[in-house]
Amino acid sequence: MSDFKELSESVISGNFRVAKDLTQKMIDGGTDPGQIINEGLIAGMNVVAVRFKAGDMYVPEVMMSAKAMSIGIELVKPLIAASDIPSTGKIVIGTVSGDMHDIGKNLVVMMLESVGFSVVDLGVDVKPEAFVEAVKEHKPQIIGLSALLTTTMLNMKETLVALEAAGVREKVKVIVGGAPVTQAFCDQIGADGYAQDAAVASDLCKKLVG
Amino acid sequence: MTIQIKESNFTDNKTLQFKVLSVEQIKQILNNTLRILENTGSTVHSEEARTLLKNAGCSVEGTKVKIPSKLIEKALSTAPSKIVLSDRNGNKRLFLEGNNSYFGPGPTCPNFRDPQTGERRETVTQDVANTAIVADALPNIDFVMSLSMISDCTATLADVYEVRAMLENSTKPIVGWTFDVDGLKEIVDMCCAVAGGLEELQKNPFLVIYCEPTSPLTHTKEAIEKLLYLAERKLPVVYPPGMVLGGTGPMTIAGALSQGLAETLVGLLLSQLKNEGAPFIAAIQGGPLDMKTMQHSYGAPELTLLIAASADIFHYLNVPIWSFAGATDSKVVDQQAAIEATLQIFATAASGAHLIHDVGFTDLGLTGSLEQLVMGDEIIGMVRRLIRGIEVDEEHLAYDVINEVGPGGSYLGQEHTFMHFRTEMWKPTLLDRQGYAGWEAEGKKSMYDRISEKVKRILHEHKPEPLSEKVSKELDEIIAAAEQRVRIKNA
């Protein structure tokens, strides 16, 4: 059992090199892959989530922890059926047309993945048509639109118009976020949800698919 | 007996200054920048720009451009080392050279603190007009920006409407922002109408356009097109990266300075390749990502330190300098707002940056505030007194009057006091220096009460010089044509 604790600790401290070695050792030693994930890697990430919410950990530390967890999961993945990896839901996300910023969006992706969402990240400067295509191809429950600039957030509305025109607007919930975005702006353009930061975004998505 | 008095430091070197970087450190940062430009490269999303760069000898693969350092050296030698900005009437006002510091508001706030109700609400055209009126009235605000991203007009013409409102409500030089080249053309047309033609505007420019690279090391099509358009017409452009340290820039300040310099220098190179001698204002901006709230902090001391260091770098490179001060992360104009604004204003002025914007920013740059602008004016006045330093010559050493008053006398009734008190002492307009009883008698007002009253008074009383009817009509026509352009585009 102490092995799992050590693995959890490596995730909590963000020591991804140690997390990788320990995971590999456990696989080589014949430890149950499900246990490696649930009792080692995810157990560690659960502690991280609590500490982050309490303000005891900062984002760069959470990101290193997430990296440690996913390196471990990547090693274990080939050994188990895809259906055994828990998935909360599917989300397509991207920064809207004209905007090249992606830090906030990447943070949201990380938070969503750490609570079990499968995330399709379309990147930056995503044209409205590309969101439409992605909805048709990936059939997500949620689309996330990000913008940093006050000058590009207007393109969120254009994306909603394109989804409407393509007849797929009703198939997805659309959430918006980014520094200049507000709940009022969200309501005004007719989006389904707004979150002021990545932690709230993850709660919002859980609520929307729940 | 005569004492030989040497010429004082005051006449040689009139301003108080401080430096953050040594020349050796500047060279290290510059070398790091050249290494980034040559090895890491930049992404340039403009075909015209890539062609210019390729023809000049850069390696271009897809959108990735790698720039040899000799090109940067050449561009630095052809870019003007000083720029003079005029007022709307063609009088030369701002001399962007040496250690001359000029202050103004910032751009694109989607929210505004209503000066009458005190409520935070969406920004409207009247806010731009009000910002211009207040900036026009304040003695220490030298240029106008809109503090706005207005919501009560055709959305994609906010940039054009804002410049019009600024032209109508102030004669001070304007720094505008734009969405794209279409809007930029209309803005330049409006300024040409005011100046009496492009040639007049070029001779006495009162318009600077703000466009920015996207950190890290990315140059969007829109930003570059605007920059090239202005370079072609020899109109001044500022191209400041807005990094977030730990996000879009390295966490360490020396690293962020290196990357930011690489970003603004790509703009400088492109402006010179398009039109040698085109006026370019350089900048490096970047505050830390607050790792708890994930917000870009304007009030952080690291941003102030970085911006002061950037002034050292551009003084060394001999390029006009864009900078930042007078902003706060606070949601209201309070103690935090005063602390943050004061530190920034002192550091930027003492570092000798030239065009210093963002006075009036609150709420992490998302809410414009006339109160913050008015408080900034007071702080700038105070700081300018510090920067002016101490004059040391026979008259100021005051030997004669000391001799006359002698031990136990008084200086109050002396002519020397009468002659010097107005110039030697800065006089506050908002800071309270009353005795307790006087303060009580005037209604026990707080600093904020006095600021708010001053804002309202300026808005009520200050009448900026109007544009002529003929020019106003020309602006109407340009706006009508812009509306028509948008209608066609949306049809």
C-alpha cells in the first residue's frame, strides 16, 4: 500500500519524473492497472484539487501535478480497455476567431481533464465554421469559447450565429469565458453559461452534463 | 573673497533619474533577444510582411521567420530617435526624446465607472467624450486615449467613433486603437480632415496608433497590416507586447524583457523595411500572472520594475519609448489605487519613458475611471516636482537673503521668498493640507470626495475648443461611409 502513497505523493508534489518511474515499476511488478490509476494517480490529484481550492497550492504547482498524473495514465492506458477510463463528458473548446491567446483556455482544459472530461481542443483563432464542423464531427455536450481581448470577444456572438445557421445550436450547451467576458455579456449573446475562472468552469461543466 | 561656483548638475542634467539596468545587463538582454530572433524565430501571419522579411534576408519557412541580427542593427539605425507630436491645431507639443515624460489614459475598457451615479456599467460614446474633456482640462495629462471600448454604436466601428469623439472634445494629441486596416483608414482620413491633408498630418502628427503583437513571439495579420499601413504613410505607431509573466512570457523579468524586446523589434524592423525612417515607438510591457487568481496584475511591483527596465533598454537603443502608469487592480478608486498608481508614475517618469499611458485604468484594466484619471493628474504633478530636482546656483543657494535675515529672523516677508515660492513649490489641487478646523468646516471631505467633485466640476465647466463646422461635416461623411462599408460587409 505504501507504493500507492508514494505515487500519490509524487503527483501532489508535481514530481513527474518520479511519477513516471514509480508507475513503470508498478506495471513491471504486476500491480493492477486500475489500482495504479485510482489509488495512486487520481488519489494524488484529488488531494491537489482540495488544496488548490483552499488556496494552499498555486496554478503552476497544479499544472505540474496534472502533468505527473497524465504521464502515469499514459503508461497505464495501453493495459486497460478504454471503457475502464472514466469519462464525465465531451467538450470542444477553442479561442475564438482573431484571438491568439490560449493560456486561460489551456487552464480550463487542464481542469476539465483532471475531473474526467474528454476535451477536444481546437486551439486559437478558431473560425466559427471550425466550431460548427467540430460539433458535427465530435458530437460534444458542451462547446467552450474563449477570448482575452475586448476586441475579439465580439466573435463569440458570430460563433453562436454560425452554430444557429448550421442547425446545431440546440445540440450543444455553449459556455464562454476570458478576462473581459461577464455574465451579462454571456446573457446578451445568448450563451448557456459563463465562468470567471478555470475552477468554476469545471463545476459549471459538471452541472451542465449532470 | 569670491568662491568659484561650478555649473550645477541641474543645468547639465535637468531631471532626477533612476536606472534599473546597467549597460552590461542591457547588452546581455539584447544579445538574448537577438538569439531568440535568430534561433527560436517568430510567427508572422502576414504574407506581405513575410515577403518583406524574406527579401531582406530572413529565413522564412511557412509562417515562421528567423531574423539575422544585422537586420535589426540596420533597422535601429534608420528608425528615428525622436518623434514630435503636435496638438490638433498643429502646434508642436510632445517631444519624445531625452527624458521627457508625457502621460495619458489607456485604451479599450469594456466597462466604465459612471461619474454621476458611481455605478460600473458598459462603456458608451459619452464616456469617450468625457475622458477627452477631462484629459483636455487636466494640466498633467498630455495626450488623450479613450479609456473605452464603446458598446452603443455599430460594434465593429467602435474604434472609429471613439477617435471622432476624442477629436471633438480635446486638442491634445490622440493615441487610438483600431480593429483592422479598414477602420484605421477611416481614422487617418478623419485626422487628415482635421489637419488639412495627409501632408499636414505627417508634418505635425497628432495621431499615434496602438497595435500589438501577441506574446509569445506571434504577429497577427491585423496588427501587421495596421503597422505597415502607418509605416507607408510615415505616421507614428506604437507596437507594445502585452506579456503575462508566467503565462505568455517567461516568469523571470530578464527573460520577459528579452522576449518582449524581440516582439517589439520585429515591428520596428517591419516598419523600416516598409518605409525607411518611418516613426516607430517601442515598448515592452508585461505584468505577472497572479498565480492565485489567474489575473494579469497591473499593480504588481514587477510590472513597474519591468517597465522601468524597458526604458533603460530603449534609451540605450535610442528609440522613442512607450510606457505604462497610473493604473490599479482595485475595483474602486481607493487606497490601493493610490498606492499602485503612485509607484508606477514615479518609476516611469524617473526612468525617462516618453509616452506613458493607462492613467485611469481600474479593475485590472477592465473598467475606465475618470476619478482615477483625475487622481493620476495630481500624482503626476507631484512626481514632476520630484523629477525637476533641486536647482543649485547663487540665487538658489540664497546666501544674500540668509545673510540679510541673519540669526533669529524670518523669511516670510522677504522678497526672495516672494520671488521663489511659486516656482520652487508644487501646489496640490486635491491633497488636503488644511488645519483640522478648516477641514471640518469644509465638510470633512475625503480624498475621494474631492476627486469626484473635481470630475463633476470639469465635466460641467470645461468647454474644449470645438472643431469647425466644415471639419465636423467632413467627419460626418467619413462616419457615414464607414457605416456603409459595414452594411455592405454584413449583407
